[in-house]
Amino acid sequence: MTETVLVAYGSTNGSTVEIAECIGEILTKEGLSVDVRSASDVADLGRYDAVVLGGGLYAGRWQRDARRFARHHGKALAERRVWLFSSGPLDTSASTRDIPPAPGVRRIANRIAARGHITFGGRLEGDVKGRMARMIVNSGKGGDFRDFEQIAAWAVEVAQDLSSQSQSD
Ligand SMILES: Cc1cc2nc3c(=O)[nH]c(=O)nc-3n(C[C@H](O)[C@H](O)[C@H](O)COP(=O)(O)O)c2cc1C
């Protein structure tokens, strides 16, 4: 049977939304049934076999909707196959090396026995929300550091892991 996967995201400035959409497209191409939704819009995980949950990083923590989602759905997440991602660094570091999860994200990963976590580069540019965000952009330290090849490759790995697991279930 086709596995149904939720890709849920917590995003303030929109860049994590596009990462989630890219992951959703790849999982769909790999033959999975996929919903891509804001973490704040999901009430129930009942119909999902697996979840990919991601959040933008703000001051070393996941964006609030992703944190709340992990807290609220903790039990359901622990019963499902879950992969996590963070998006943040405003430089090329995430494309060149593994960036470990922030402490709070690591605690979530441990609590729900997540199958994996990856940090992707972030984006901050244009019309951003918040004083700090505007300061970063105005000081020339913003930009788009998302690596969509890296994101797509990771999504393919998730799809492969999911299909090998479902065959052995
Ligand atoms: C106030 C502020 C704090 C941030 N803190 C971090 C951080 O602690 N670690 C990090 O890697 N990126 C940090 N960033 C960069 C964001 O995570 C990055 O812009 C990300 O792509 C935002 O995701 P979103 O557009 O989905 O909200 C910060 C950005 C802002 C504006």
C-alpha cells in the first residue's frame, strides 16, 4: 500500500516552506502520498504513516510552530517514522559539513526516536519579519544559502528508507 507522509514545517519568513515543498515534490516523485502543511495547521496525525518535520532556526531554537507541533503530537510522533530538518545557517556551512541539531531539536529527536536529522542552509532576504531580521538583511549578512540539490538528495534517502522499512514491516 502507498505510504502517506506528512511534511510539516514551522517558518516565519517563508524559506522553510519552500524546503518543505521541495521535499514533498521528491517524496511524491518517489511514489509516496504526501501532504505538505504548516505545522500550525495540522490537528491530527492519524492518517499519516510517517512525518518529516522541519523548522527555521531562531536564536538556537526551532521556530515556534515546529516546537509546538513536536510537543503537541509527541505521542503520535513516537509511534511513527519521523525525520527532522532544521534550516538556518546564513552561510555555506550546511552544504559543506554536517551541522548537529540545536539542543532543543536534539531533545525532540531523542524523545520521539527520530530516524534522522539534517541542517540545511537558510535564507533571509527581501521583506523580512522582525527587527533583528531587518538588521541582518540591512547589514548585508542575509542571502539565500539553501542548497536544493542537497535537499533533494536527502529527500530521496528518506523515501528509500521509508520504502525499505515498509517492505520489511
Ligand atoms: C532573529 C534571527 C535569529 C536567527 N537565529 C539563527 C540561529 O540561531 N541559527 C541559525 O542557523 N540561523 C539563524 N537565523 C537564520 C534563519 O534560521 C534563516 O533565515 C531561516 O532560513 C529562516 O527560516 P524561515 O524563513 O522559514 O523562517 C536567524 C535569523 C533571524 C532573523
